[in-house]
Amino acid sequence: CYKGSAAGQDAVRAAFPRVGVWVTECSGTRTATAASTFADGLFWESSKLLIPSLQHGATAVMTWNLALDPSGGPHTGGCSTCTGVVTIAGGQATRNAEFYVLAHAARFVPRGSVQVASSIDNATFEQVAFRTPTGAIVVVLHQSGWQTTQVTVALGADRYTVPVRPWSLTTVQIAPR
């Protein structure tokens, strides 16, 4: 957020190794249509906020606005186009891209999970991997390419190949051995 890089968290973690880094100030932005707002939000929240923050050791990632009305209010200054995790209109809550990105991570990366080393040699992907408290390995992938791509996750001598759809947020979960 604020045109910074998640790599800036590295210096904070080095200076304060016993303090968790919480990424909290970011929010999606409304664009021309609801469909483009959702698509742009899913892309940005996944590839520019969630995955890089976790790659650089964030303890938690949350967005700034939990619930807003359809015009982005209540608004007291600052971002006039920000979106919330949900939009409330007429007593109904609509889940926005932020909701799905955060819920996706929360479902597969439970409290107590530890980030593990991982890499990918495809520029259309962002990824981060964890070992969960049960010993499962979880790899969260975001693809910004235009075609379905076969991704192979290597864990020791084992190989797991999965198709990853274009412009998607995908999780690979490998059961504990």
C-alpha cells in the first residue's frame, strides 16, 4: 500500500523479531463497473497485498474497510473510491473481492502455520507456502497469465501437478506424511 513494497517489512522484522507485522491499511478501489472492480480487486489483493505481505513474514493481513455502503461511505476523507470487505445495501451484505481473498487464505492457512521456503520460475505467478499445525503443506498461487498452466509442486521426491486457471487464486494442499 501507499506505493511501498512488502519487502519493507524485512527491516521491521529484523529490528523487532518478537513483534508480529500486521498489514492493515490497504483497501481495494472501485473501477468503472462492478465486474471490473471485482476482477481488479481480486488481482490486486492477491498478487500485490496478500501474497507479498505473507512472503515477507506478515503475521496477518486485513483490509482497512470492513463494511461500506454502495457509495463507499461512511466517508470522512482520504480514499473516495475504496471498497470494503463487504458492501451493505438495504440490509443485505454483498461479498467483495477482499472477502474472497481473505477467506481463501483463512481457510487454508490456519493460525499457527509457518511459512516455508518456496519458489516458482514463472513470471505470471506469485506464490507463498506454509506448513500448517497438522503438518500439511499449503501453497497459495496467484496467476496473472492468460492460459491455464500446469504447475508442479515438489515436496522432497514427491511431485504434485495441478492446473491453474488464468487470472486465478489457487491453493494446493498436500496432506501430512
